[in-house]
Amino acid sequence: MMKYWIWLSQLKGVGPVIQKRLLKIFCNPEAVFNADKSSLLKVEGIGENTADNIVSSRNLDNSMRILDNLYKIDGRVLTLYDDLYPKVAASMIYSPVVFYYRGEIKANLDGIGI
């Protein structure tokens, strides 16, 4: 499932606001990946060009490369739906849907330094 989170976060022209709208409608990034153009067009803020971009970006090669590179440096991915994702960040409209990190994240953090 992580490969789909990375794919969603890497979509050109689709920032965190639209990513979160897509997740609200489709519930998870794999469903976004598999959504047809007509379904994507029903999401507020998605026009023809963005829908075409999403559909034409259905390739997980880059996501798998990122995961492989993270593995090599003992990196991890924290998604918007993870319990450890800081609540303060989750409530912000422009916060990313994924964080890449190394080390440990402790529960109930007030924030993350980037």
C-alpha cells in the first residue's frame, strides 16, 4: 500500500489540498490510482488536465525506487492516516500526505521539524 501513498504524493500538479480531497472521496491512494477519469472529474478542483495527468501517471516504478532507496538508508514513510502523524500537521490544509523520515517518531508529538 505504501507505494500508492508515494505515487499520490509525487503526482505533478496535484498538491496536498487536492490529494486530501481525493483521499476523502476515494478513501485510500490505491483507489485513487485505479479511479477512472469520470470519477476523478467529480472531485472539486480536478479539471480535465489534472484528471488526464492522474490517469497517465499510473506507473509505480518511481514509487518503488523511492521505497528501495529508503530501505537502503533505513528510512521510513509516515502517511496522513498513520497514528503517529502529528495531529497538528494533519489539521493543516497544506500539510503533506506523507513524511519521509529516519529515526523514531514518538506518539503525541506537537509537531515535526523539517
